[in-house]
Amino acid sequence: MNFDLTDDRQMLQDSLRRYLADKYPVEHRNKVAYAEPFHDDAKWGELTELGALFALAPEDAGGMGGEGFDISVVFEELGRVICPEPVLGALMASRLMTAAGADQEALLSGATKYAVGLGELDAPYDLDGIATVARDGKLSGRKSLVYGGQAADVFLIAAKDGDALAVYEVQASDVSVTGYGLMDGAGAAEVVLEDAPGKLLLADAGAAIEDAVNAGIVALCSEAVGAMDVLHKMTVEYLGQRKQFGRPIGTFQVLQHRAVDMLTEIEQSRSIVIKAAAELGGPDASRYCSMAKNLIGRAGRLVAEEAIQMHGGIAMTWEYPGSHYAKRIIMIDAQLGDTDYHLSRVAAAA
Amino acid sequence: MDLNFTPEEEAFRQEVRDFFAENLPDDIRDAVKNGGELTKEIMERYHAILNKKGWLGTTWPKEFGGPGWGPVERHIFDEESCAAYAPRIVPFGLSMLGPVLQKFGSKEQQDYYLPRILNGDDWWCQGYSEPGAGSDLASLKTRAVRDGDEWVINGQKTWTTLGQHADWIFCLVRTDPDVKQQEGISFILVDMKTPGVEVRPIKLIEGGHEVNEVFFTDVRVPYKNLVGEENKGWTIAKYLLTHERTGIAGVGFSMLELEEVKALAKKITRNGKPLSEDPLFAARVAQAEIDLEAMKLTNLRMLFTAQKQGAPGPETSILKIKGTVINQELKDLRRRALGPSAAPFPGSLSGSNLDVAPEGHANNAARYFNNRKTSIFGGSNEIQRNILTKTMLGL
Ligand SMILES: Cc1cc2nc3c(=O)[nH]c(=O)nc-3n(C[C@H](O)[C@H](O)[C@H](O)COP(=O)(O)OP(=O)(O)OC[C@H]3O[C@@H](n4cnc5c(N)ncnc54)[C@H](O)[C@@H]3O)c2cc1C
């Protein structure tokens, strides 16, 4: 048994942490996360140079990692600075392209930005509900809340092709893209396809899509762990500094215990994410990813709400960094299946 | 034991319901439904509509131009105004300063300020909290020093809700720094146009502007702006705290919120089925409904006691705690029901005809985040528990 990171992953973590702490302070983050194009193109380039994207793909696909733990390392660091760069889309697209054996040099070098269109208005989480159709290489339908879609050059779109699910590569210039900013920073898009020309990437793509979603879940859960860890530390620090009634509020036992409950949930979160990351790519991946996403959904709500409450008014402000962490942690629940969706999946499989 | 309202009370309920049906303009109702920030114009227009009917000072006795309602009538009014999607009455002049002046103000102050509050001549805000004095309000530092027939005020208030619209601010200030904290505080009225008063906006978590910082630099106001006796401001603050308590559970708002959640869950489809048929979501809604049903009764029981005893007791802290928790849960459900469609920044899709949320729900995430304030302000839920520990448990 060994829960230490390998040397390579440790180096990746160190270099990402250093870079992001230096180049993505929260003031900068808020500036770019809430204004078009809802990320920072220059920083995107620098992150790629650091190998953040290469770490997401296996060697035979041109990358340098691609395992659950590689994904976890990258996204936990992104979560620590609530980074709005569209890395999730790159990860999920890379999984699909790896499955298809497609060349992904442009993706991994950051030159081309990818977003993945799965969810739809009436079926945000469940792939069975996809109504976008492909006929003779032309796609029609609407993909909703495509994360990173506002900045994407290329979309990978899941569509019904006859009875099967297929994935098509569609150029942003061939569809109508309405980009917008999000409550928790970063951007997304509504992508409307009307007989849009697509290049078939994967026919019969059900399993590959499931794997891409699982990878995305490991990423989001790791991001949440990073963000929760930082928010918890901020809270504890504040409890030590803020004085009311002539003493630090951290001396009130009721707040101490609640800060400990947050810690407990964060440790539990970390554990379930390690499990999900370890199982990624294996036969039980979906089950453990659902467990992780459910637990993170519950823990995230507790951590975010308790952090705000224990700070008092200050955490209700835009100016205080903690408020942005809380928003991101809460909104992660609505990406790739929420607490209830994944609970029902775990229950159904039991 | 009788859970029914009297026929008179039921008749009153009908009267209130009819009044809102006939007099609440559609644009105001829609603005409330959409849950964005209400403009000053809307709030003033709404106040004027109530004032015309004599229903604006809901807690005011007849002699001061109020309707002279008791707790039950106020409760019915609150429920019906919520159900009609009427705005919340802006509380600072009407349910905070008004009652204070009625109890502690001079005849001259009452004659001058009270009609102006009802007529909307003056918009008031509340200057209590300071950067260093939140839960521990008595530690406030803003200083007022007497200079002849004037006060000279220096210091800073913060979290001043809707101070950007205000003409006047009522402040707790330190007038004697050498005695026990609670014994050196006075209650003073300040015209916001006085030189030396500066208002700076605070942006809230969801991006809205409803609170402010207010700075005082050598602000001179007449001595007669003191309310009650010098250094007796803490008594007034405490009185206000008990007065703030009727309606503190926000039952009417939660009832409406529950209906909204249910209707929304029927509208949202997940893979061809309405969300209301998802057993896990339905269970969450049911749980909230059960808690709210009990809260309605808890609220009425405490109202009944207040009616009997003439004043609400310390157990009303239970209403604050549970009432805010239930309302926050309902706000969570509204956001949760939308799934990712709750994510767009408010307004970012309006006008694009690609809106992802059903009408009236585009602000659900913003509402959820903004509403976290309710367990923090007005005495945080932790402070309420401290109060209950002392008063109800005797520990
Ligand atoms: C949106 C908003 C609007 C507001 N509007 C107004 C307004 O119009 N006018 C005005 O004067 N004020 C207003 N307030 C201020 C509000 O009353 C204060 O935020 C509140 O009193 C809490 O103070 P604080 O924020 O300084 O938190 P703190 O007092 O610093 O509390 C931080 C945390 O410590 C906890 N805590 C503190 N003491 C204890 C204790 N003894 N035991 C256990 N836990 C404790 C608190 O419950 C909280 O969780 C507003 C606040 C907000 C957020």
C-alpha cells in the first residue's frame, strides 16, 4: 500500500501549484472568469506548456499520463485556484479521441480548443435522453450548457445515429454558438446544430462516452477537493483572526466542531476520489465515479454553506475570495450528474 | 385546541386577498417573480399603494397612522402579500425606526418623521453593524461627540442595506467610551446629505448591489437628532430586536417558495419524465413540506402566545433559526431542480431566445447564494442559539 504520488506526478503537482499560485491569483481569476471570453488565452498557453494537457492523455495517444491519478493531480491544482480555463473539455475530448485512435496533437498542445456536447435541456445528465440526431453526416439538435463552449474551436457532439450513439467532430464555424458567463465564473455555450456537417469520430460510442464522462467526474471531484481544501483552510484561518466578544471566534466550541466536521467530509471526499481515480478505465469505473460524485455533492454543499456561515457577512461579498470558492463548489454538483442522479445509479447497481 | 381562524379573521384574509388582486400592478408582481433586484421606483410605488389603503405601517398603532393590527392580522397580511407576489415592505423606516420613534421619540420627532416615512418622503437605512462589530454589536466604535447643540460623528458603518437609496440613516454610536460598552451607546438620526457622509457600494456574492459601507468624517448633525436619552441607545436596540421578530420565520415566503418548487418540478423534464416523478427529488420536496407544515404551526403557536402576553418571547429565536433553514432548503431545491440550467450568470442569456431556465427561474442560483445572508443577519443563527441556551435552557 502506498498513498504517495509517484515522482512524476509529484513534480507535476509542484510545478502546477507554483505556476497557478503565481499566475492565477484570485483577483486575476475573477477578472478573466467573469468577462468575455471567460478565460485567459495567454494563461491557457502557459498551462499547456507546463504539460497540464499532456498529463491527461496516455503515451500511445501522444500524451504523458492519462490515468485517473494524472487527471486527479491536474484538476486538484486547478481547483485550488478555481481556474476557469476550459481543461475539462480538453480532457473529455481527449478520452474520446483516444478511444477513436484519432490524432490529438492539436488538442494536447493547446493549439485547438475542444468542448464536448453531451447534455441537452431535457436530459442534462442521462445519455439515454440525447435527442440530437445525425443523418448522413449532418447533425441537428441543441446541446445545452456546453462547458468551455464559448471558447471552443471544435466540438465533439454526441448524437443519435440510428439506434446507436455516435460522436461527431464539428467545427465551431459550422454551428450557432451562443456563449455566456456562469454564476461561478468561466463560460459555457448553447450550441444549436441545423444540418451541421460533422466528421464521424466514433460510431457505437456508448462505452467511450461513458469513459469520457467518468474521466470528467474524476476531474470535477478532484477540482472540488482542491477548492474545498483551500476554502476550509481560509475558514480556519479566519476563525483564528476574527475577534468578537473580545476573543477569536475560533475559540467558540460550536464553530470548532463544525470546522472539524468540514475537515472530516473533505477527508472522506479525498478518499472516494482516490478510489474513483484508481478504478477509471476499469469495469467498475462508473459505479465508483457515481459514488464519488454523490459524496462530493453532499460534502461540497456542507463545506460551502458552513464556510459562508462561519465567516459571517464577509463571505457574502464578491470581494472576499471564499465566496467564489463556495460558488464553484456548489455549482460543480450540476455538472455531469448531481448528487441524486448518482445516488440513484449506485442504488440501481447495488 | 382550535386550529381555525375566526370568521372575522377569515373575512380579513379575503379582504387582503381581494386588495392585492385589484391593486398590485402586473409589472411589480413580475419583478418579484423573477427574483432580480427590485428598483427603488418599484419599492416606492408599492409602498404608496399600501399607504393609500392605510396598510403600510403594518406594526403601527392607529394613533400614528397605522392600521392597528395585532399579530394575527399581521400574519394574515404577510401570508397574503407573499402569495400575491407582492414585494417585501422595506423594513428600515416602517418596521424598525417607526416603532422606535413611537416608543422612545419626542413628540416633535414623531410629528415630523412618522408621516414622512408613510408618505415615502424619507428612505431610511440601518446603521448598526461595523467592520469590527457584527455579532458583538455592543463593541461598536463609531464615535459621536457633543459640540454645543451639535453632534460630531466619526467612524464607519457597514452592511448598510439599500443605503444607496437612503435619505436618512439611524445609527448606534458611542457617546461615552469610559463606561461599560452597553451603557455608552446612543441612537442618532443622520441626514445622508450631511457633509462628511460617504456611501460606498459592496458587491455581494451573486453580483448584486444591496449593501454598502457608510463612512462618517466630522459629520455634524443637530443635537435634537438624538432619540431617547443619551447613552440609552442599547435599550432601543434591544427593543428593536424584539420588534423585528414578528414575521421572522418568513412562513409566507416559504409557502410560496414551496409552490414554486412543485410547479417547477412539473415543468422540468428529465428524459421524457417530469422531475416531480423522480423519487429522490420528490422526497426532498416532501421533506421540506413536512418541515414547513410544522413551522406554520410553530409560528402560529408563538403568535398566539405573543397575542396573549402582548409581546413575543425569547422562544421566537426558534422561528428565526428554523424559518431561515427551511427557506434556504427551498432555495436549494429551486436551484437543484434546474440542474446545469441554473448555471448561467443572471441575465447572460436574456434576449437571446435561448434561455435555459423556465420563465421566472433564471435567477435561481443567484437567489440561493444571496439567501445565505438570512442565517447571518438579524442576529446569526449561532447567536440565536446562544440566546435560547440562556433563556430557554437556563444554561
Ligand atoms: C446581506 C447583509 C445585509 C445586512 N444588512 C444590514 C443592515 O442593513 N444594517 C446593519 O446594521 N447590519 C446589516 N447586516 C450585518 C449583519 O447584521 C451582520 O453580518 C451580523 O450581525 C453578523 O456579523 P458579522 O458579519 O460581523 O459576523 P461575525 O459576528 O464576525 O460572526 C462570524 C461567525 O461567528 C459566529 N459567532 C459570533 N459570535 C459567536 C458566539 N458568541 N458563539 C458562536 N458563534 C458566534 C457567527 O454566528 C458567524 O457564524 C447585514 C449583513 C448582510 C450579510
